[in-house]
Amino acid sequence: MSSSQHVNEIVNEAHQRANHIIRCFVSGHISTLIRAFIVYVRPILEYNSVVWSLSLKKDIDLIEKVQRRFTKRLFGLKDLTYKERLVRLNLPSLELRRLYLDLILCYKIVFGLVCVNFHDFFTFSPSSQTRGHSYKLYKPRCTNSVRQNFFVERVIDVWNCLPPTVSFSSLSSFKRSLKNTDFTPYMKCSVQACCYFWYFLCVFLCVFIDFIF
């Protein structure tokens, strides 16, 4: 049930197409190249991602490397960190994009916007808690790691913890409000989390060296 082979195949194809964009586009205009990346490369990495979405950090990093490498090759961005490049280009990480896709499909199922039976996937939570939104889903106990990474299991925690600022009035409103929500706690390899890791590692090493000497 591993998606590693699929990941390797789509990553190789995406790298090749990203390289073609850098080499073949006469214009070095950043917005043009980013638009080409979004249209020609990102769909390769996201097609049916709800089905195979990743749980292993090595696979998550491998896919993220496509966007990380492409943005680093853009004019004037080479010396910036990946997080700084994403901010400058107004791009989300690919891991965050996959989380968005999970939540959007969950919204469509809950509100009957796709031709599937809601009860084949989810059950509304019987809890009477008023905190948060009123569309919370029941999450059954699961001990199988493969099942835990399946769409109907992994999306429930994030869905149930959506803040009151998220709008459920329409799909377009829901999509817009997702972009203003912080999903860092749910990222396995988030850019921000990596920055914090290296920061605390450096602090620990400085304290350790100071203690030794």
C-alpha cells in the first residue's frame, strides 16, 4: 500500500517538465515562469492526490523538492530560503496544497456536491459541543496505519478543528477562507516546522558547546 513508486515516477516527470520550462522559455519573467509551473508541472504532482496522499516524510520531501528546486532557479531568488521564496512568490507548499484538496473534497461530500453517498464515507459527530463549526464528523477508532492514512481517516481531524473563521456558506467562500487559516500543526514537513527544528538544534548545539568548554 506504499505510494513511493508512484511518487518516484511523477517526481521524475515533473523535474523533466520543470527543466524544459527553464530552458525553453525565452522570457525570464518570474510571473510567467511561475504561471507555466502551475499549469504544466503542478498538476502532475497533484493528480488524484486524495487517493495516494503521502504519509512518509521522505516521499513528502521528494515531491516538495520539485517546487523547491524550480523556485531556486528563478532570477534573484537563489540566495533566499525556500520559505522566503514561497512568501515572495505567493505560493503555498505542495504539502499544504494536498491538504487543501483533501478539505475541498470533504466539503463536497458533506454538502452533496459530488455524486457519492455521504454515509459511505462519513458520519456526523453525535457530540453536542458548540465550540467550532456545526459540521463535525465522527472519527472511529483505528489502529491500522494504512487505514489511518486513508482519506476518510486523515481528513477528519483537520476538518473538525477548522476555526470559526472558515466559511461554509459556499464552496468558493470555503476555498478562500482556507487560505487564511494556519495549518502548520497538521504539516508533517512544513517549511515553518523545519525552520523551528534547525533553530532549536542550533540553540542546543551552542548550549552544549558552551557547557563542554
